[in-house]
Amino acid sequence: MQTMEQQTIERDIRQFVIANFLFGEDNGSLKADESFLETGIIDSTGVLELVAFLESTYGFRVRDNELTPDNLDSLDKVAAFVRRKQAA
Amino acid sequence: MRVESFLERRAADTADKTALISGERRLTYRELDHLAAGLADRLRGFGLQRGDRVAVFMENCPEAVATIFGVLKADGVFVMINPTTKAQKLSALLQDCRPVAVVADNRRLPTVVESAASVASVRGIVVAGGDGNVEMPGGVAALTTFPSLADVYPPPTWKRGIDLDLAALIYTSGSTGKAKGVMLTHRNMVSAANSITTYLQNRADDIILNVLPLSFDYGLYQVLMSVQFGGTVVLERSFVYLHAVLETLRRERVTGFPIVPTIAALLLEIDLAQYDLSSLRYITSTGAALPTAHINELRRCVPHAKMFSMYGLTECKRVSYLDPADLDRRPGSVGRGMPNEELYLIDSDGTRLPHGVGELVVRGSNVMQGYWERPEETAQVLMPGPLPGENVLRTGDTFRMDEEGYLYFVGRRDDIIKTRGEKVSPREVEDVLHQLDGVAEAAVIGVPDPILGQAIKAIVVARAGACITEQDVFRHCGSQLEDFMVPHTIEIRDALPKTPNGKRDYRALLADESLAAPRTT
């Protein structure tokens, strides 16, 4: 079961992506496991915006070698990445 | 010579060499040629005849490359469409070029079905990936799956066209706001590819990393040229995850990396020293001017790779390149004409100038045939050349040319915005803004941006009593425009500045921006 904190992380990331890459429109179509790359939700400058958001919100530093689809390419993956970073 | 013969030669000479790497997939020249032949067979099955158009609406994938060559094998004309194009714009493009068929990937099929319903010319849709189970409205078009490597086809029965036939229409933004199809023959494309691979000194052991969309001629030519010289292309869908792209570069021992200034800016955001870039032989940049500071920084990070700074127009593919040996002697220059191409300046009367400042004219067999079904706009850019029946291209760009023929950009005639290396017509974005309920007036300008080159800014005035938010405007633009055309910033104002005769005063808007911009000195 997810803790309150995990749910908050997922909600905040979803809100950021919707506000910044989906023009604020959430018609429920953004699935948690959907690839940002395949759906074209995020482009190369968008990834850096997402990284800036994660760094400022969660207070960790994203290293260059963490700029991979495994870490950043869906809501689920970003949330898992944040949890890993916070645990480290 | 025709463009598809590049591939046919490779399939005969180096059939087992890897032509294409895309994620986990690797295709040899034989396999690529086989898929192309299969697609040609499908298209002929739809009734495609010599000169008929085929629209290609796919992200970067092996099937997109096979489609380009397959359309040409079938004697058709390929039309690449930006994969982020929305349904309404796609309809307009299809109505303009009237293709016999559309080749799409599965993800884009719903958009194609929606758009093609209103286009009577479309007799068939070929879909790559997925199971192809889609209901076709009205049953106008037949749907078929992309050929597979296991399929067997009868040998072609049709007589092959010649190199004066059209090979492609490449849509480009124009100042009118309507995209224009640049008509290129096989001879145009073969000539441009020959010139470029000559100055890049490409060899069969070159491995090109292409992160640019194939709908962008710069991306398209990476594939055409690699097949021409028998190299290998590593096809990425985009330049989104920097680390992943640079790891691919290392893993595949990439030798050639074509970029646009936005990619250069992003690369310089990270610490390149931690990556193994030792395989790189050259980096090319075009699409917009690459700042000298970025050129020098990239050279510092990748000292063994040659940096080619280039300038081009879809209308002739490439105009000029600066020899890497000249970078320090002529900073800020876009270089000289390509091999087998002549460049010169004319003054406002059309008189040829030996050097000095004037409008740049391009003469060469790479110059387009004109804009598809737009004789008036064609007449504005093509003018008779020195020989009977020959046309030269007026670029509309003003340059300074020194006595040795080196070119320095001075300014553009039109107000086209260059963002992320792509051209955007402010009119096209304004037209979309005006369609939004509650918008009284809108103006679109390009403002300097360190990453994008120019960022698109929209200034919107709401109708009396209407309430529009920035988010409404973003959402509307995102639903209508290709991704790179969506404004980066939006400002809602009460009124737009006007010139004394009542026109929108773009100069005043641009002046506001330069006042607001932070000083960098």
C-alpha cells in the first residue's frame, strides 16, 4: 500500500506534467505508465524543465547520466525515480 | 540517376551490411530494399501511377525509411508530414497534394482516418505496427498493413521513370501562413546529396546518428546520403533524453552527428567530458545560426571532431558550408557554396554584384522546380538563369560576401521565425489564434532565446466581455499546431500597438521585448 507521501509525490508530478505539457488539460487520458516519448508529451527542452521541477521540489540533484527514459519517461517512472533518489 | 537507385545499388553490392539501427532493430541493405519493394507493390495495388503522391505520416522508424524508397520504386512522389501534425492541418496538407495513399504508423492512424475522410484522392492507407483493425468511415479508402520481411512479391511490372520526375514534395512555412510544397526532382535530390557528401568526405564506414525528424529535410537527407555512400544510420525518434542519446552514440561508435543550434545549446548544458565521444569524426549544424561561442565550446569538448557550420533552404536543400579549417579565420561566416553550386549576390535591380551586400542567389542542379501548384509564389523566388530554360533561386536573404566568396548573414526579407532550427510562419500561428473563441486580435513574434534560437511569443487581445486565460490559448494552440509551432510564451493585453495607418506594429512589439530582455553584458 502506498503511503500518503508517495501519493502526494505522484499527484504533484502529474499536476506539473498536466500544467506544463498538456496545457492544463486533464481529461483523464494521461495514464501513469504511458511513455512521454511515444505520446510526444515531452520534448528535449521539456525534459530539462521536468528535471528543474524535480530538483527544486524535492531538493536533490539529477545527474546527467540519470537523463534516461528508464528514469523519466512516464508518471510511474518519474515517481519511482523520486522515491529512489529520496531513499539514497 | 534516381534516388531509389542508391538503395538498389547497396542491396546489390553490400546486401548484408547494416543500413539502419533503430532501438533494438537492425536492418541490412537487403532487408531495407525488400521492405521498400513490398511497399511499392502495395502502393501499385492501390492504383498508384507515375507522379502520384504518397503522404508519409510517421515518427522516425525503419518503416518510414523503407517508405521513402518504396514510394520512389513505385514511381510515386513522397510527401513527408511532421509526425506532430494535428488532424485539421493534416487535412489541409492532404487536400493540397492529393495523395493516392497515406502511410502511417499505428499511433497516427486515427488522425489519418479523420483527416483522409474529406480527401477524395486517398484510395489506400498503409499502417505500420499494431493489428490494423480500424473502422474506415464511408469505406473510401482501403486499409492494409505494412509489408513484412517474410512477404514475397512479384517483380515490378511498371516502367521506371527518369531523373527529371518529381521525387518529393517537402512542405515549408511561407510568409502567407499556408505551407507550400517544395517540388524536388530526383536530379535535385541526387545533386544535393552528392554535393554534401563530397564536402563532408563521407565514407562507407561512417555511422550517422540522426535525431532529427525525417519530415525535416535535414533529417531526411541523413538517410538518403547514408544509403548513397553505403554507411549506417542510427535512427532515434527524437533528442529527448540526452544521456540515452549520448550512450547510443558511444555504443554504436557514431562518426557523424547532425545537430541544430538548440541541440548544441542542450549538449552544452551537461558535462560532455563524462561521455566517450571518441568515435565522432564530424558534427554538422544548420537550421539557424550557431552562435560562435557554442561552436567554440563544442570544439573544446570534442576537439577531434570537425565542426561544420552550414546554411540552407528547403528550396535548394543546402546553400553553403564553412570549412572547419576556416572557423577561426572567419568566425560568424556561413562559408561558401557547396561543390557543384554557384552563389552570387544581386542588388535591388537584380544586377549581379561581384561582392559586397545584396540578396543571395543560388544556381545549381539542386534548385527546386517551384512550389506545388503555386505559380505566383514560385515566380517570386525562381528567376531565369544564364542558360535558356534554367532557373536560379532568390533566397530572400541578404548577405555580405567578401572577395573570396565567404558569406555573412545580414537579414531576412520576410518575418519567418526560426525556432529549434525549424521555420515558423507567424501568420500561420496567428490564424490559429484567431480561430479561438473570444480572441479579438493576436500577433506572433520571435524573441531571442538561448536554447531555441528564437522563441515564439503570442500577444493576444480578448474580445470585449470575453475572458481568456493563457492556458486556454496554450491548449488551443497545442490542439491545432505542430509541437514546434506552439508559442513558448503568451501575453494577454488590452490592445496591440498600431502603426499610423492602423496596421499591427510588429516593430513596437519587438522593441518592447528588447526592453524587457535581461542585459547580458
